[in-house]
Amino acid sequence: MKLHLSSLAALAVTLPILAACSSPVVVAMSVGGSGGSSSSSTGSPTSTGTGGATTTSTSTGTGGGANTCVQAGGQCEPVTPGACTNGMVGDASTYSCGGGVGVLCCLPCANPCPTEGATRCAADAIQTCSHVGTCLKWVPGAECPAGEACNSDGSACITPSGTCTTDAQCGCGCGCGGGMCHCTGAIPPSCNTDQECGPACSGLICAGHQCEVQACAPGMDQDCNANPAMNSFAGACNADGTCTCKSGFTKTANGKCG
């Protein structure tokens, strides 16, 4: 069979176009339910379609599943050594990226502290701002000596006193007025933010819309033992620093299990 020169010219124009269309950049791919396979890419929105109709997609994680990661305030990132450096990786069974392959859910750090090495007195214990994974969190340390408690600005453990010259000489939740410490406020029945749970010296955080004591460092289940001499774990430390007690143990006033 002979090719005319006009056919060769048309072929020369067609080949580069086909080559450019054959190498899409795909970040995550999944298999949809009844809709077959689908994919998503990062960057600029892409349009696909048949017969002139187009569909634009900008979401991360496809396959028809709900993107519970984004719904929880996180973002889906490709699984790389530098992923989620300023947050914490969410459990894939709870925080889905919609069925995307090769991606993880990066959630904001819960209850972060500002500066590594900083200390404060909260929940009648000295806490230190330390890295827990990739997040900076307040990590409970030594408890205040017997008979002492955190002062109002969370700077130290003090022996409660009725007289004062400054607020720092009064206990947590109290202020100095007319030479006497005056205490007000109560724990609210529900909350949306940590600030609603009282001053930082109380050590209370908003967890599940309830004010609870931050009693442990995530990943350190032993922190939940009210008796540190125990050889087993009485509870588990949640991501927000609260304890969930195991069967046979109850939560104490300091948020630990005993």
C-alpha cells in the first residue's frame, strides 16, 4: 500500500497530539462503586467528557466515598516523608480521603502549645510544651507538692492564701481585690472551645463538647494511671490528651484512671 504525501503530513500533526494526551499526571486513583474507576489530581481543575459535555473536578480523594478528612477540618496529602509536618495523621478508618490511594489525612494539631520548652502550672501539675509526634502539646509532669495548687496565672504552685497583693498570689480562677483573694466561676455543662472551660491554670480542655482535664500525653497510655506504680495500663490516652478508662477503673478528679 502506498501513502500519499498528504497522508504523511496529517500523521505528523496527529502523533504529537496523541503523545501529549497519553501521559496524564495522576496523584490518587480509586475504584468507584457502580460508577467504575475514577481518579483525581492536584493543582488546576481538569475537565473530561464525551461528545462535548464536560465535568470539572477539584476534590481530593474519589471513588464516590465521603471525604470525612476534609469534613473534620483536615486535608488530604500524598504519602511522602515530608507529609503532615505541621499536624497529626488521622486514623484512615475514621478520617477517609474518599477512597483515594496513596494519600493520608493530615489533621490540625489538637490543643497545641506555643513554644517548645515552655512550662505552665495547670490541673495542679507542672506541664511542659513538648513535641508529641509532629505536634507541640502540653505534657503533664510533676504534680504540685501536697497542700499546693496552681496560682491564677498558671506560673507556679502555691499554698492557697486568703490575703494577697497581686493576682498571682491567689489560686486558679481567683483574683486579688482589696487585699483579699476572690474566686468566681464554675465549669460550664458544655463547650465549643477550650477558652469556655476556664483559665489555662485549670487544665481543662473542650473535648467532645465537655470540659475535661488534660491528663496525659497522646501515645503515653501510662500517664492515665492514677497510681504510677501500676504495671499495667488503667486507661488509654486520646489524641486530645484526655483519658478513656478501661473496665474496672473510673476517672478521678485529675482526669486519670484509678
